Amino acid sequence: MFTQAEENYLKAIYALENESSESISTNNIALKMETKASSVTDMLKKLAAKKLVEYKPYKGVHLTFEGEKVALKVIRKHRLWEYFLVKKLKFSWDSVHEIAEQLEHIQSDDLVNSLDAFLGFPKKDPHGDPIPDKDGIVVSNTSINMLGMKVGDVGVLNGVKDSTDAFLRYLDKKNLALGDRIKIIDIEPYDNSVYIETKTHHMSISKHVAKNLYLKNKK
Amino acid sequence: MFTQAEENYLKAIYALENESSESISTNNIALKMETKASSVTDMLKKLAAKKLVEYKPYKGVHLTFEGEKVALKVIRKHRLWEYFLVKKLKFSWDSVHEIAEQLEHIQSDDLVNSLDAFLGFPKKDPHGDPIPDKDGIVVSNTSINMLGMKVGDVGVLNGVKDSTDAFLRYLDKKNLALGDRIKIIDIEPYDNSVYIETKTHHMSISKHVAKNLYLKNKK
DNA sequence: ATATATTTTTAGACATATCTAAATTTAAAT
DNA sequence: ATTTAAATTTAGATATGTCTAAAAATATAT
Ligand SMILES: [Mn+2]
Ligand SMILES: [Mn+2]
Ligand SMILES: [Mn+2]
Ligand SMILES: [Mn+2]
């Protein structure tokens, strides 16, 4: 249906639209995709011709309903495969992204839906990101950022903003995993670092790290 | 490492080398790949430059050791994914080939080997074809063709020569499946059709169909 | 042995996707 | 309001993979 390149652009534009509500610029996309602005322009024209994006030269771009549908399908596949790799093939959560980048382009509705059923219709991928369902419906994340929490608050770690291998391995090293119950013991005003308590230990979390952690409030 | 196109050519050449011991011609490949001879020539030059095939213009081509290694890796992936689709995702054996054609190009040794372990190191794919192991070692098929059997012989159906959807669906319709014990009751001299007995019924098999069935001799 | 047919290769074109460098448009600064 | 800077687009090139049509090589027939 669509080429891998087209799918990757749609996915990137979708991500950009969801992380900032401003109009998406050629440079935004080039940066995210590690490519050149001129390449982006070429592709935007192609996607616009296929009615997947609305594109006004010099004025930025946004997904059409159709484009968003395609992006969500790719994201669904990406996250289902990541779940498969971690839960069935015992991959670590920091090693699945690259492989899912390939698997997300396999074209077969039957395959995706059978895989979904085989996995038991999971709601979230190994990084806490929601998995769009068959119809492209994705639950909006109600989690809150650790930076927004107050001393005494309790939550369950259920998502990460940064999904790079480096950050995920840092969490592994610190023995922090999705599902962990975390209590905010203290917030250091000097550097905004957060001192937390888990079931097994205490630790200090830098502001930079706290910014990349999402928790579900426990009351 | 290699492009999908390169891998598909190597796989096709491997298959041709195994179904006839003659030198593989440009036209042979074009026919098998449903492409044009000129396209094949272009690709053969590319593969020869990469030392994956030995190619003498006008004189045909054959795989180098390196080229065979790549082909076997692709075939290993193809058959493991087919096994996965049938055994885990409950696909029918006539519907997996097309999807496996895509999945066989996913690049990750970790993935293939983990999948292999997850599946319990299967020896044969859903069509009875042997699955090359981690090191590219593939057991040669000791099965015999139904056409070579005599009246009174007994065997277990364990492979098909023709793996097209049409043939596989024909076998389903006739209630013939891999693993079935089959006894040769009679061979009709007029049209070489074979009258067989299975655990549950009797039936007549045309010469054309018999040619596409492999059995493991039971004594 | 020469003519004819078949196979294979080459030449040139096209589609996709990417890049560099130059031109253009828009935004920011003086 | 010009000038300068930044962002974006265009022009032209390259790489991959495919095709059609023409040329060249090989095989077959008379
Ligand atoms: Mn990912
Ligand atoms: Mn993920
Ligand atoms: Mn197959
Ligand atoms: Mn098969």
C-alpha cells in the first residue's frame, strides 16, 4: 500500500504533532528523521499528492485523517511487535526498538490482528506506550510526569518519555521498572532532584531523569 | 547487509540449483522471479561484484559459498516464520507463504535465533521443507516421490513439491495432511493414477498430484 | 556453411529516495 | 525599510531496481 519511507514520514509527523501542538515544519521532520530538509520537501509533496498530509509550501504540514490512520496502523504494529519480542522472545526492553522499526512495515492485516490475539490484546507496549486497537483507537495517556508530583505523593511507574537504549539501560541499572510503586520522599529545591522510595530501596533522581518518567497517581 | 532484491535473487538461484543440476541461465531466473531477462543480467553483475555468484556472460551463473550462505539464511527465516504463523498464530498452511516472503528479509540474527528457540527448534516447515539450522546446515530430504512407490508400499506423507495455495487447498479438500499414513492400493497403468488408502478413507490420486507428494517410507 | 531462431546483453528510460549546492522565501535585526 | 540570517524549496546528481527496444552472442536448422 505505502512504501516504508512514506510510512516512516507519516509516523514521524504523527509523533511531532503529538509532542507539540504547533504546525510541523520541514526542519522538525528532518531533525527527527535524521535526514535533510530537501529530502523532506520532496516527500511532503508526494504525501500531499496522495492526500495523506495537508502541505502548504513554507507553511508547514499536518496529517489528514487518512494520514493519521496510516500512522496509527504503523504504530500499532511497532508496539505489538515490541510486546511480542519482550514477552514471547524474552528480549530486553532496550533492544526491541530497532527490530520493531523493521517489523512495523510488514503488510498484512491478518498478521497484525492474529498477533494481537496471540498476545492477548495488550494495551501497552514494553515502554508503557498505548497500543492502538484494530480501529486505530488509542487511549490517551492519563499518567502524570514525575516533575509534577509533590512530596508524599505515591504513584506507579507506567511509562517513559525517553525510549532510547541509554535511558532504558539506566533504569535497569537503577532497578526501576514499569509497575514499580514509587513514593516521593523529598524534592531538593536547589537542583529539582527527587528523592524517592521504592518497595526495595531509596534513591535520588535527577530532574533530567524525572522529566522522562510517567506515573499513574495512586490516590 | 543485503537488499531485499539481492536476497530474493540469491534464494531463486539456490532453488534452481537444487531442482536441476545444470548451469542456471538468465532466463531460468527471469522465469522463476517473474521479471525480465535484462533485469536479471543487471542484478547478476551486481551479485558477481559482491562475490555472491560466479557469473560468466552468456554462460550462466552459480552461487559462491558465500552466496549460498546468504540464501540459506533467508530460507531459514522464511521457513521459521511460516512455522510460527501456522503453529502459533493459527494460519492455514496455504496462507503463510506471502507473509513469510516479507518476514524473511527482517535483519537480526538475535531475532531469528530467539524465534527458533521459542518455536522449539523445529526441523521442518508447514510444507515439509527442512529448516536450515543456525549454521546453515540443512538435512537433505530422504523422502521419496509417490510416483516411485509400488503397490503395497506404505509411507507417511511428509512433504509437497508444489507449495502453491491452489495445491495446498486441494489437499485440504481431499483431507490429506502431512503426517498421514498412506498405503498404495493400486496403480492404474492407463493414466498412472494411484489409488491410496489412508486411516479414514480411500481415494484416487492423479499422476499430476502424485508427482507433487513426498513420503517417508515405512519399511 | 549459411541462414534463422533463441538467448542474453546493452542502451536508454523511468520511478523511488536520497544528497549537495544554489535560489528563493520568510523571519529577525538594525 | 533595508539588511542580514534562517528556513525552505528547487535544480541537478547519485544509487537501486525495473522496464522496452535494439544489438550482440549462441544455438538450431536447412
Ligand atoms: Mn519503539
Ligand atoms: Mn515502544
Ligand atoms: Mn514459502
Ligand atoms: Mn514452506
